[in-house]
Amino acid sequence: MTPSGFLNVRKPAGLTSQQCVGTIRRALDARRRVGHGGTLDPMATGVLTVAVGRATRFLQFLTTGKEYRGVIRLGSDDRLGRRYGRNIDATCGSMGHGRSGAKGFAEEFSVPSRRVYIEHIDVEKFTQGDFPEVEIRVDCGGGTYIRSIARECGEALVVPPEQIDSSYDLRNPAGDLCVGGTLMKLERTRSGVFSIADSLSLDEIRAKAEKGDVPLRPMESMLQHLPFAELPQSTVQRWLNGGVVAVPADEINCAKKKHYSLISGKPIRIYSRSSPELLGVAQVDPQAQRNEFILTKRLFI
């Protein structure tokens, strides 16, 4: 059977996350399924969780906590290509024969807001200058755009009235003239259980693959945060065959999680009482009664 598992990849600047996946696929085996667990911008570096083989099916269940280090340049705005409200005399490539190509450079647009979880943001260093730079560290949940945080920091810094002149035209959503902020550098230092200290470069992965020694992390080790249920053998067989399975609530080991979190359809690990081997992951029926859960969707190891 083809080995499956997860890789802690250190993404370099200049490559997209998908290009990194392609490099790893070629280094391992072009026939293997390979996917990643969270996109990094091409300019960003750091931890990229990559799944190989059957592990790609379990990317959706990994922990989503992330840590970043970034540099924000104040006095600029990357949406409009401006610095202190002055237009940068440059364009970013040709729009070809696109119908709205010319208008695309003139029109402003709004980005819809979304709810994200941010544990904390620390300012590590402040460097003064014509365009001051702030080094930050961010602990957050999945789906957080650090580029948006940089922009919002710049929008929060309102220009004092005594410093306003005709050259200022950058405003925040409240309508105040603001300094503006652009993300200049970004490194993801942690993604779930993977940290930058233990990551491997693409060259290191290629070298290990040539020796047949790719350090794939087992799938089960990446799912330890999920609650689990140990089923009797007869129930296990029914679950493996796609049958409806009801599990008493007190037989699900939730660790630090509460039963109400399972009612919303959260995943749980499935084991047989007669074996320590992980069989797969199931989701509980959100309509289940308080004293038992119905296992619905299932993925097998």
C-alpha cells in the first residue's frame, strides 16, 4: 500500500502553495494524491501543511490554529497602489483584451467582512522612517487574512488635522483620512501542530525522497484533538458497511469538548473496542437526541 501521511513543508517566497504541492508530487510519485491545508500568498514563507495519499481526505479535520510573523509598512495602501494618498506611477501588468480592463484600474471595490478568531496580536518592533514599519506576531484561527489586518491597522491610524494637506485622499471606512498600511513580509511560523522549527524545505524533501526516507507524519497523530468512540465489533462492521449506527452519549470520549459541540455535526474518531487501530472519522447527526448520537458521514483510514 502506498504510504500516506502529512508533511511539514517550509514554503519559500515566490512560489504559490499549489506550485509547492506540484514539486512535492513530482519528488514523491506523480501518481500520488497530494494537497495542502491552507494557502499562503506567493510572497509569504513558512509552514505549509501538505497531505500525501489518503491523508488528503482528512485535511478538513486538522486543527486550524496558526501563528504568523509579519511586517506592516505604514503610509501605503496596497488596494489602490498609494503611499500617503499619492498614486504610484506604475501598473501591474496588462489586462489584454478584457472587457473591463481599463475600468479595473479606476474602480474601487468593497471586500465583504467575515468573522475570524484572533487570540492576540503582539508588536515585536517599530522602525521609524518616511514609511515606518511594524513587526507583528499574530496567533489566530484558520481563514484569517494577515494582509487585511495590515490594511485595517493603517485605517485605524487617523491623520491629525494639522498634518492634512491636499495630497491626502486615503480614507478609512468611517470616512476619516488615514495613514494606510501594507503587508510587506509574512512568515507562517505555526499551522496546527506543525511549527517552522520542524519544517523541511523543498530541497530537503527531494533529497529524502531520493533515499526513500520521506518523514510522513501518521494520519492518526494529526487527529488526536478529535473526540472518539470505541464501538463493539458488531457495530463497527455495520458502520464500515455504511449502516446507520447510534452511539450512547456517555460512550463518546470528548476529552475537553462538551456534548453540545458534537450535536452541530463535529467529527469524531472511530475505534473498535478490540483494537487500538483508528478505523476512520465520522460525523454525528445534528438532529440527534441528547442521550445518543447517530453517526452519519464517514471517512475510512
